[in-house]
Amino acid sequence: MTRQRGEVVVETRDLCMHFGGVRAVDQVDFTLFDRELRCLIGPNGAGKSTFFKCLTGQLTPTSGDVIIRGQEMTGAEPFEVASLGVGIKTQVPNVFDGLTVEENIWLSARRWHGESRARSLTAETIERLRLGDIRRTLVGQLAHGQRQWVELGMVVAAEPWLVLLDEPAAGMTHEETYRTVELIEEINKTSALIVVEHDMQFIRMISRTVTLFHEGRILMQDTMEAISADPRAREVYLGHRA
Amino acid sequence: MSSGMLRQMRPTLVYALLGIVFMFAAPHVLQLFTIINLTTAIALAILALSLALIWGYGGILCFGQVAFFGLGAYVYTISAINIGGSTWAILIAVLLTSAFAAALGYFIFFGRVSDVYLGVITLTVTLIFFSLIRRTSGPEYKIGKALLGGFNGVSSPPINLPWDARTFLFPEQVFYVAMAALILCYVFAGWLVNTKFGRVCVSIRENELRSELLGYDVRLYKLGIFTIGAGIAAVGGVMFCNGVGRITPDVFNLYNAALTIIWVIVGGRGTLIGPAGATFALFYLTSALGGQSVLNNNLVLGVILIVFVLLVPKGVAPTVIDWVNRRRRKRPVRSRRRRRSRAEDAG
């Protein structure tokens, strides 16, 4: 593959998502480079999750463009975005509750590979995410954090080149969060990532560049240290916590 | 077929084998009247099987599965009268019904119509057929040589040997054909749910958004299983009008539409053998109740439905399977412990 670091993989131009009079996402120009790890932060209602849903095809933007690896994906169906090789994890765990952990992962691997490769990839993923003990358990019977891991497993098993994660650490224990950070860093070796997060601790652990959303717009884009030091950012977001 | 698939299909094949034994034994044991009756029950079991497939595995609650069943019967009857033989008529019935379901399903699934409205639409289509065909009693309503006959229906030509229109099958032989059709449809459906296609359909039943986010076009998968289900229902319809000897618009009425749902609820969603078995049980129950006048038939069916929804919500087959699995899981633990204590004794 001729892709190299530095190529733009996700771009939005003048992206707007309005719900009636509410401008949830307003004129957002966003660029993500290959192998980049980007965090989207912002207070509740800042528009980061709406922006995320516009990228994944769960919402059709009011106006503007979403371009993924040079392809116009505005208003595409979620399966079309995923079919580009994009791995997506939603905010609320979306898993197959009535199926086993193994079957969940297999369904992801089988989308891209034939019978035998899918089977071996499923086994590898289960080992990699340490899900071996619960491989035959129904996902519906698992704890919240484990369900999150199964969903991450499904993302990983598809071997995506771009990964979109909406609040991956929500509801996880400290230990699970730490392992999620490790996993994200491992994924980042081969793929670009966009991570929407609320947990500042978590962002400090993984962040390179952070995009701060406020009232549907990008307020700033910088390192976490710079954002923490900025008075505007402290006011809209960090101020609530300090 | 891979070994994994064979292992997955073992229960299906065991039931199919039992079906084959029954198929060859029944005509020697039972009276002709019972055999003819049984043919009708078999046809209805195929209908239940088709709904078990699309609702139990595809998560599509089609309230009008009986529409495809009735359409299959009508298309078969009309084609057989016009062609003067059953061979092509059967093929046309299955293909035309599937094509109709594919067209209907295209608008439902690609229009992203939600589950509730899917039930409403399919039921409405069924009732439209009911009203429409009821009004066709007159010499002007005919397709080719076949008079539609309004609420009296049309009498269906019996099945003949393939490409030999002069050798009709006797009722006893129609029983063999119907039973073979049921077993083939059952094995086919059992195979289908274990293929990649079937497993993706199950995943869509579990969580549509997740399947979509994995990159599966859920609209296409739903349309696929819906169309296949309609084809199986049409096979049931063909057997039904052969068992009864005619087809009337009553097949499309609300009672039959609801009855199909009851079979699947009682038998259990997520299995194929359950709904098929429940159809036989309820068919014979209603036949037995028909012979007395103390209890109203519909009242009894209603009570059965309520009892199942409240007490056995998963249906008979899944409940039995759960129970067997729980016992099986307990047993190895016990024997392992016994073995260990024996080893300790020896040591």
C-alpha cells in the first residue's frame, strides 16, 4: 500500500447538523491525518457526539461534507462507512446480547475474511483482549465493562485502518481503563483514531492532539497541556471540574 | 459441508431422520382419513416453519406470513389448471410468491420501515388479498381457464408425477410428498441459519445497528431472509391446497394470520422444530375440540396463548433445550468429582 503518514484520512468541510433551531454541529472544518490519534472533548451538549454520528453515517448532516480517504461520505449509510475499513464503537455498548463472545467477534472478522481466516482471527482477537475465559458466555450476561471490551474486540477483529471510538472508557473500572489505554496505543501503531471522551484522566493518558468542542464549534485544537492552560478552555470545560 | 457445520446441524438431522421414519411408517399404521388430515397439518407446519425462520432468526415479525402461503396456493392452482399439470405450477407458485415478497420487502426494508409498521403492512396486504379474492365470484373473474370463484374458491388439481400430467398422485402419495417437502424445507432452513448469511441475520435480530457498523448491509440480509421465508410458505400453500383439494380466500383471513403467530410463540422463537411441532399439536387440539360443543375453540386457543406468554414466554422448544442443557452442564461436574474422589481413594 502506498499510503504514508501525513495523508489526510478524514476531512469535514463546513459541516453543520441542526435539529430545529439547535445548532448541534456548526460549520466544523476538521482534518485527521493517517496514523493520528485525536481526542474530541467538550462539555455536555458541545456537539462532539453529534459530530461523531455524522462521521459514522448514523446522522445525515444538514449541510457540509464528510470526506473519508478522498471519498465523499456525506449522508452515507453506516454500513458504507464501515465497509471502507472503518471500525466504530458507539457510546452505548452495541453488542449482540443473545450471542456468545466468540460469535460476536467472529461476525466482525467474517465480514472481511473467508471461513478459516475468520476463525483464526477470532481466536487471536480473543487472546489479545483476554476474553478467553468468557468466550462461550452470552454477552448479555456480562458486566458493563466486559461488554465494552467485547465491542472493542469487534472493532479490532475487523483490522480497521481508521477507528472511531465514542467514550470507550465509560463505566470501566480503573484497571479496565488502563488496559483500554494500552489497547488504543497498540491500535494506533497501524491505524488512525478519533476518540470522543469525557474522562480527563483518560485523555491525559492517551492524548497527542485534542480538539475542544464548544457549542457545536471547534474552540481550539492543541495538546492537552496547552488546553489545560488556556483560560477560555478552562472556562467552558475545565472550569466545571476545577 | 464443513465438520463444524455438521456438528451444528446434528439436532436438525436427527429430527429430519425421525421425520423420515414417521413418513414411511404412518401410512401403514394410520387410516386414510387421518393421513389426508395429516397432509393439511404438514402444510401448516411448513407455514409455521417459514415464520419461525424469518421471525425467530431474522427478527422480522411478519403478521401476514399466511399471505405468501395463500398466494402460493392460488398461483399453484391457477397455473396447474392452465398448464394442465403440476410440475411447472409448483415452480411458478414458489418463484412468483418469492418475487412478490421481494418486491414488497424491497419497499419495507429499503424504506427502513420500523418493525411495528412491518407487522401492520404485512397484515394489511393479507387482508387486501382476502377482500379482493372474495369479490371475484362471477364468470368474468378468471385467469386463463381458471375461474377464481370468489368466496367458494377454486378446486386445486392434484399433484402429478413430474412431467407426466396423466398420472395423478393418490391422497396417500400426496402425504409422502408433503412430508418430504416439510423435511426438505426443515433441513434447508436448519442449514441456512448456520451459514454466514443466517448468522448475520441472527446478529441483525440481536442488534441491527451493530451489524450495520460491522459493515453488513442489513437491508439486503433482511430482504433475503424475508424472500426465502415467503418461498417456503408458498411450498406450504401448494401442499395445503393439495391436502384440502381446494383453496378459498378464507386462507387470508385474520384468524389464520394470527394462528401462525400463535404456533411460533407456543413452539418457541429461535428454534425451527418448536413451531413445526406446535402446529401439529394445536392442529389436533382444534380438531378434537371441533368434535364437542362445550368449549369454544377460539376461547381455548386464546387461553393457550395467554398461558404461554405468561408462563412459558420462550415457547416449548427453547424451554426444553434450556432445561436439558442445564442438566447436562451439571452432570459432568458430578462425574468429575466422583472420578477425583476415586483417584484419591486409589492414592
